[in-house]
Amino acid sequence: METKKLISIVVPVYNEQDNIPVLYEVASRELITLAQEYEYEFIFIDDGSTDRSWDVLQKIAACDDRVSAFSFSRNFGHQAALMAGYSHAKGDAIVSIDADMQHPPELILEMVRKWENGADVVYARKINRKDNIAKKSSAFLFYKLLDLISDVKIPRNVSDFRLIDKKVLAVVLDCKDKSPYLRGLVAWSGFRQEFIDCHYFKRFSGQTGYTWKKMFKLAWDGITGFSMFPLRLAAYIGMMIIFAGMVAGFYMLYHTFTGGVHFMLVTWLAEALVLMLGMQFLMVWLLGEYVGRIHRQEKGRPLYVVAKKADKSSIVKTAHIKIKKTSVKAHKSKKSTT
Ligand code: UDP
Ligand code: MG
């Protein structure tokens, strides 16, 4: 008998005592419709909740052997909780979803379908934002900035509600990032990435666990993890200062030699200081380039990710591609005549 594929549902939890049972019920009801083809498991990570979340999780885990729950010793943050969930997931596909019902669990089925059709990553892209103006505008600015300066294309308007194939999971876990920005890491890993547009809802109960401080940290992890731009800023500033200093210098030299203008010694000194300041910025940039390389090394991301391999044993789905022997012959004869 063929073994069923396993879907892992990873749920980070921070003070969600009233939301956990709802998410568990609704998601289970959806997943049970797939029972003919798939097994499923829930992995809840309690990120140091101070309410009764852990009691609720213990109860659910005691009643359902498809549920495992882990509790952090304190609050380590959403991304750390997701990473912990990922590291325990045994599924062929792994779905990460928030505990607060903002992400519609019904979408999991659609994600699985897309995955079965060949997608390796399926993002739920939000087409509405139910957030307040401050959160909306800060998110807009952050994504715009990240888009501009990031070394990889990180999709906009996606949260951590997504499905990833186990091979993408292996790549993500292989990265030794100590301040992971998972949206970036998943985008960076490559493979076939697809989207489902959907509405996000208001949280079912409780309050957001994302304080401004946590949001700023996440944004900073995103920027420093995926862009060398902040380090290169010193180079741009230095070049601008040197350029301005040179223009002023040429102006002063021109008027000294052609118009006989006498600039005061302090003006020449100021001019020299400006040029030296520019040089200093360039030196800081040079230092930054080396620090950047150490930073890249420390993150321990693989140099490349292999997606496919072809050899004699691989199944040939490309029978329609015929390598013309005649063209190989023509190439050989061409070579021999030259
Ligand atoms: N969360 C977490 N640790 C935190 C903050 C949040 O594990 O320090 C969880 C939270 O329980 C939820 C998900 O991460 O399942 C998203 O957090 P939240 O809903 O508070 O963020 P928002 O949707 O307001 O951005
Ligand atoms: Mg939320």
C-alpha cells in the first residue's frame, strides 16, 4: 500500500489562548477532507506566552496524537518560533500559519493543490490590509525600501502564511542565520514560487504580539540579512563629499589663477578638511565591505542551491526534445576543417 504524504502545519503562538482551539478546529476540519490522500500533523510553538496558551496546547496535544507542542523558556520572537516549528516538521509540505485566525485555514487546501501541481512555495498574498494606518504605512515604506535595496526579490504583501516543499525546508534549515527573516530566506532559496491572492481577516481574539520594537527588529533583520546597501551608504556619502569638495577646489583654483582672488587660509583649510572627510567615508566603506563579507560568511547560507539533476537514471519527460545527431556531426566537421 502506498504511504500517504504528510502535511505539517506549523503554528507560532504568543498569548493566543482563545484563538488556538478555533484554529485547531477549523484547520482540522479542512484537513480531514484530504484524509484520503494525506496525513497531517500540527506543530505548535508556544513562544513564551504569559496567558493560558500552554495549558490549552497541552490539552489538545493530549487528545490528538497528530499534535505536538513545544514551549519556549521565554519569548524569543515569531521568527524563532517558526524556525523551531520548521525544525520539527516531518512533512512533505509544510504550511506555516498564524494562530490568530487572520489567515484563512481554508486556503491550505488550495495551497496543497498548487503544490501538487508543481509549485515548491505557495504564498498567500494579501489583497487587503485590515491594519491601522500606522501599520499600513510603515509596512508600505518598509517593503518599498526592501524592494529597492535587497539583493533578492522578496515578494510584497505576503506574510508568513505559506506552504513550502520539504526540499525548500531543507535549504532554509541549512542556513545558519541567527536572525532569520524567513520571508527573505524562502524567496532566496529559489525553486518554483507561486501566489494565491486572499483576504486576511481581523484577529479572532486578543491583541497583536508584534510591538513596534519587534516590528523594527524584523525590518532590520530583513534589511541587514538581504542587503549590503547600508554598508555601502558610506561610499555614496564619501563620493558625494569628495565631488562637492573637488568642485569647490576647482572653483577656488580657477579664481586664484585667473582672477587673482585671494582666498583666506581658513578657506583652503576648510577645503582640505572636506576632501579628507570624504576620504574618511570611503575608508569606512572599505572597512564595511570586509565586515559585510564576514557577516555573509557568518550567516552560513549555501553558495548555491541545486534544484534538479539529470543523468541516465532520471525519468525522461522531455522525449519531444530531439538532439539532432546531424548538427553534432556538422559541428565536428566544422572543427576539423578549421
Ligand atoms: N507571535 C509569536 N511571537 C511573538 C509575537 C507573535 O510567536 O513574539 C505569533 C502570534 O501568536 C501569531 C503570529 O506570531 O500566531 C503573528 O503575530 P501577531 O498576530 O501578533 O502579528 P500581526 O498579525 O499583528 O502582525
Ligand atoms: Mg496577527
